[in-house]
Amino acid sequence: MLFTCFVAPSLPLPSPSSTLPLPFPSPLPLPAILVYRTLPGTKPFRKLAHLSIHGVALILAIVGVISAFRFHDLSTPPIDNLYSLHSWLGITTVVFFGLQWIAGFVSFWYPRLQTSLRASYLPWHVFWGLTIFVFGVATALMGVLEKLTFLQTGSVISRFSSEAMWANTLGVLLVAFAISVVAAAICNDRQGDDYRILD
């Protein structure tokens, strides 16, 4: 979110033939998760912003997955697809993200479920949204670890190289980022009972 996290431009390494893709959280999921409770304005405006930002993030996530498949297929020699936990969790994250977006659109935007059904679904919407976000961060962390393992096993970089230290630091920052977003989403009480008032 997915959630998610996307691969930033590659960092050049000592070998001209190798690069270390580094995950950076898309700026979209963070405000999308928090916008409904933190953005000033009317509730319909905040719902539209929440829905729209997530829609853009979903499109970017799909483009990211397609790009990964194309990169693997066009590499020389071609790289196998869907062999790692990183790829499995990444695909799972994007699929759940898409299902969550569709369910949220139908439940809260159009045609909208009746109030009692929206009230029943809302805690699950919040739960799955945060879960998908955590899946996205976990996918990014596994991607960094996978690439570092390949590069270190091939002796392209050493275990204590600046690239390895940067990737490890980035991993710690991603974990801190995820904790901060989840805490802000569940603890922010500025709007009081916004998670319960659905009209």
C-alpha cells in the first residue's frame, strides 16, 4: 500500500552492472490513511480526499507490479517471477489494496450501504487498511533484504559497505515510519468519534 511502498531510482554501486533498489514509502498512503481524521473540512470532502488519494496510490501500485514483471522479463538473462516471499507478499498487498478500495467505495461513497451496515463494516475497513499498509512496509523490507543478500552473496558489496549500512538504516526508518502511521491512525482523537459517525 500499499501499500504501499514503491521502488525509488536505483542507487549506483561500485560495479557498473549492479544497482540497489531502495524502497521509499510513497507520499500517498500516509496522508490517505490519516486524511480522514486529520484534514480540515467537511466530512464529504475528507471522504473524497481519502478515496481519491488511495485511488492514485492503487494505480501507482499496479504500475509498480507491472514494471517489476517487465524488468524481470527483459533482463539478460530473464529473472524468474514470483519465486520469493517478497513477490508473494507484494502481490497479496496489491490485491488486498484493490479489494479494500472497491469495498470502501461501495460501502461509503456510492451507492453507500445503509447506516447500520456501514457501522458494522467500518472497524473492519480501518483494520484492513492498517493491515495492508503494514503488508506494504513488510514487502519493502523484504525487498531490501533480498537485494542485499543477492549483492553480498555475489560479492558485489561487502556486508559492512556503505550501501549495506544505508539499506539497514532505511529498514529501521521504515519500521519507525510504520509504527508512527499506525499510532497516529488509531490514537488521533482530534475528530473525536469520526470512526463511529457515518452520515
